[in-house]
Amino acid sequence: MYINPDFQFNENLIKAASEALDKCKAQFEEAEEICNYNAQKVLSAFVKNKVSESHFAATTGYGYSDRGREVLDAVYADIFKAESALVRHFMLSGTHALTVALFGILRPNDVMLSVVGKPYDTLDGVIGIGGKGKGEGTLADFGVIYKQVDLTAEETVDFKALAKALEEKPKMVYIQRSRGYDTRASLTIDVIEQIVKVTREISPESIVFVDNCYGAFVEKREPLEVGADIIIGSLIKNCGGGEALCGGYIAGKHELVELCSYRLTCPGIGGEIGASLGQNMNMFKGIYMAPKIVLEAVKTAIFTSQFYTDLGYACSPKPNEKRTDIVQQVIMNTPVGLIEFCRGIQELSPIDSYAAPEPYDMPGYDSEVIMAAGTFISGSSIELSADGPVRAPYTVYMQGGTQFDNSAIAVINSAQKLIKAGELRL
Ligand SMILES: *Cc1c(COP(=O)(O)O)cnc(C)c1O
């Protein structure tokens, strides 16, 4: 493993990193094979839909008849095996895209059943969980009833409790594929398939809704292929390939995507308006690049897991575990460990390398949070980023990395910082 002497890494650390990298070979090969499969899936969708340079032309104002916008939707629909898709730079984040979809589909007195415990933190104030956001126009304010099936003691899907909850025939079965800031494992497509199967047996009319953030292109199959009805994600994560400047996507059954489009713009108008303002090329290029960029992120996660496991830290997923998203957890055990890990990532990131992240109070969290993100696109988490709440067991959540080679160097630097801080001895 070549290391530029500028970085002044500890010799033993370089040796440990080289050994870890050697052990990753089989996992890398498997990830490369998945990338190859997904890249051709994307290419095929581009060819089938005759993507052309003219589709990159900017529209302004209402954006009527923006051919690029229509073709981009069709490309996403083909990639994800959807009847329809809605891909827009003016869905501003993953949370916004999820909000558009939830409000688009749910009506007063409908039951939304979350099947893997509580959804991602930012959705508390959207759904109105625990009275959060009351009066701000949450789903609860509009009479949508939220229920959840908690995980088992082993933090797996509680299929028994799920079967019982499904007897009430909820309008929506809500599945979050990625762990988010949770300790549970992310849901593989196989597990999502099982959830769909149980749902179809007991409550066939329920809409199976999947938060696909961080998940796209990590496996060969996507949730719609195993029977989910609708998927939602962010373009500053996997599907934007590090190229889309912002945005979100929704894909699935035609009638559901149509309802989402009415909520995004206006009933009766839906996806027919929305100027692309010159963002089409970034979004086309992003989805084209995505399988390879996701591979880089997955390789970064595998390497981090192997390297830190060898250094004696508990990691999830484990180095050889099957992956379904790009998130890697390392349990740092001490506040200093968590902070120094994040600082090490920031210090060898391409942007703002000179900045040292500090823990701070963030809305929605009951403890301070530290975040490292030396990214080209602000807040992009398909680019290498690491963060975590400053509370026991001081777990760092790391994801992204658009170039494995450089991301691995930043990860080695995080351990170098631990050595300097006296947290790690080699
Ligand atoms: C990131 C994420 C979200 C929210 O996306 P933002 O772009 O941060 O609003 C929702 N769900 C999951 C699982 C995520 O990883």
C-alpha cells in the first residue's frame, strides 16, 4: 500500500492498514461484481430512453415540456423497475422527499405502521411522533395515526408482532432500509422481501413504502423488485453519484407517484411543471456514475470495518457481513475517541481540511453531535463523512467516499489521530 510521506503516518499503522487491505480482497470482488451488474442496468436504461445532449438544456419559468425532466423520470423508473418516477432538484433533501410522499399518500384517519421501530430522527417532526412539531402541520395534525412495531431484543424485525399489527389493515407499511442513527442492522433486500410477503398475506391492500436512503445500488435488487410499492431517496446520497447538487427521487406504482407529484406541486398539475434550471445534466450524470461511486463508498466501509476490527474496535457491519447500505459504525468507547476519529477524517478530506470539527447542540438530538464532512457538495453524505452523538458508547457513523483510495487514507488518519491523543497504542 503506497502512502505519501507528507502524511507522516506511524510505520506500524501503515503495516496494519496494508494487512487490513489484503484481507478485504474477497469482499471487494463481491462488491465489484454488484457494481458491474448495476452499472449495466443503468446503461441499459440510458440507451432504452435515448438520453441525448438536448435533454440537458435548461428550462425556466413553469418548465412546461421539459424533455430532460421527463426522460430522467423514465430512466429512474427503468432502473428501479417502477411504473413511474419523480426526480427533482427541488426536492431539497431526503427528509423533504419522504415528507412529500407521506403527505401525498396518507389521508386523515389512515394508519401509518412503521415496522422497524421509530423512523429516522428528522421524521419525528414530520409525523408528529411524541407531539413533536404539533401545530406545524405534521401528519398527526391532519389526523394520520402513527403506529410502530418495535424491534426484538436482538434488534431484528419482530415478525410475530408485525403479523398482529397487520391484522388492523394499516394504510401504509413503512420500512426504513438503512439503520440511520440506530444500532440495529440495516434491512437487506431479502428481509424486505419477507416483510412484503407477510404484508401481502395478511393485509394485501397496505401500501409498502420504503425509505431507500443510503441503500441504492448496494445490492443487485432494489425494494420494488421484491414487491414494495414505492421507494424514496436523496440525490446527495447514493443516486446523485456525487454529481447532483441537490434533489430527491420517488419511484413506484404510477398512481402513488402521481399523488406525490400533486403534493410536490399542485393537485391537477403534478409533475407537468418544474423548471430544471440547468440541473438535468448533473442529475443524469449522477445516476450514471452512481453504481461506481457507491462501490467506492462500500469499499471504504469494508476497509474501515476490517482496519478498525483489527485495531480492537467493535464494528457494525462486521468486515465480512453482507451489506445493504453504505453506513459503517465503529464504537469508539470514549468521547475523545469519537472526536479524534471525526477530526482525522476531516483533516484528510479534499475540502476544509484545515477545519477541526467540534461537538455542538443540534435541534432534534438530546446530546451534542460532532460532524466531519470535507465535501464538495455541502452536507453530501455520498462523499466521505463521519458523525455521531457524543454519548456512550460514542459510536461513529461513517459513510460515503467517492474515491476509495483517498477515503482509505483519511480513515488511516483517523487512527493516527487516536495514537496522537493517546487513545490507541500500536
Ligand atoms: C439521510 C437519511 C434520511 C434523511 O435525509 P436528509 O437528506 O438528511 O434529509 C432519511 N432516512 C434515512 C435512512 C437516511 O439515511
